[in-house]
Amino acid sequence: MRTGRKLRDDFRPQPSRVLVGDAGAIPYISDLPALDIIGLGGFQGLPFARATRQNVAAGIELIERLKPAERPDILAIYPSWWGDFPLWFGKRIDEVPVRGNVICGGASKVLYLPRWESLDRSEQPFSLKHGERRVDGVDMADLVSEAGHGYTLSNSSVGHVLMKLLPNPAALREDLWDAGRIVPPGVRERFTLSGLDPERQVTLILRAAPSEAVALEVAADPEIVKRADLPARDGWLEQRVELGRPGVSRLVVRLAAERAEHVLFHVWAVQPE
């Protein structure tokens, strides 16, 4: 309630939307629109409750889908709940100590100014060449993108979610954020890419940031089997896999590494313009 009054009375101009976590009193007292990253109340039909149960990174993937004007312009959270999220995305500006704390999530409710800029270029491959166009792509750990591309893992695996914030190779003064899934050895990722021109060459672009070298088998219908060697990289890597002309408009892709776990953050299909 004290945090809600602070947002209502002490901030000029007032924030347009506050991000909270399981804290209904803050939007009630401040009378501000809110996004509850835990998922209480919902927001534009996006599956925040399901996403943040996997990891806050999956919730950030949903924030990435929002127009910049719809994203929260202040955070009111307990930082200990959210790992690197407030460190990477927030500038601490104020806090409200919790006295006599018996049920609250930390010693203080902390207010941050958010920095969402690292999300803005995440959806585009930084390695796209002149004369190429992105036709389709699956964003791992984005539950909406995964569902839209029929993304599954074999052996009933879960694929724990992680996130990375690293310099953007196409603009080194900027950071690029993305989230992905940790896929155990021998487990296969499967998804479908659509909208392809059957008469044109298809190239897959795999975004990764491998701490150790990984050899991936890349299989696609009809009867395409390729190998992608992902070298260890202290930064973002986008590896290209040339598939030739599959002759189809929808491509079912399967990826697996037999000897090591792997994490992919995005896979795009690109074709000549």
C-alpha cells in the first residue's frame, strides 16, 4: 500500500504502466494500469502465468511481443524473486522497506526504471545478408511462438529456460537479449516453418551462444540431413545451414545433439528476395 501511494503521489509525470509480481495492492492504491508478470489478472491474452512458472525469461519473451508503448515504464518488485531480471533490465530509483516482515518476498519493495532496449532487435537475425529476407522463425522459450510452430521436445523433456544478454554483433554498443531452452543430449527439437517459396533456396539461421563446441544434426523433410558445428563462443553466434531447394512451402525441422546438451535461442528460415 505504501508503494502504491508513492507511485500515486510522488511521481510526476505518473507512470503509464507498472510491472508487479503478485502485488494487487499496488495497482489498486496507485490507480495505475499494471502487468503482473506472475500472471494474475492476465494481460492481452498472453500466457504469463504459464511462462513465469518455467522461468522469468519466458515472461520477458512475452513482454518482447508488446509494442514499446505498452511495456511497463516502472517496475515494483522484490528483486530476490527474479534473479538477473532487475539487474539486466532495471535502474534502481527507490524502495519501500517492509517492517515486521512475515509474509513478504524481501526486505524492501524496490522501484526500478526499466530498460527494454535489448529486446528491440532480438526478433531479427543480425547475420541476415543483403538480398535475403526472413520468411519464418521460431523463438525458443516464447510460448506463443513455440505453439504457433508446433515446437516439441522428444522423450517428454521439458527444456529448462535460460536467458543471455550479450553485445549485439551488428551494433557492438548495444546489447542483445534472448532466451532459449536447455536441450539434453539425444533429445530432439521439432518444429514447423511455413510460408516458404518452393522454388527458392532455403537457409536456416541458428542463434546460439555455446560455452562448449556442439555438433547438431539438422534434419528436415523431405529427406534432408545436415550437420551444424557450433563452435564455443563468448558471445552470440548465428550459424547458417544451407538446405538447398526442399520444394515445399512448409518445412518440418528436427534438431538434436547426441553427445552434449545444446541451447538454441532462435531458428529462422531465410530465402533470397
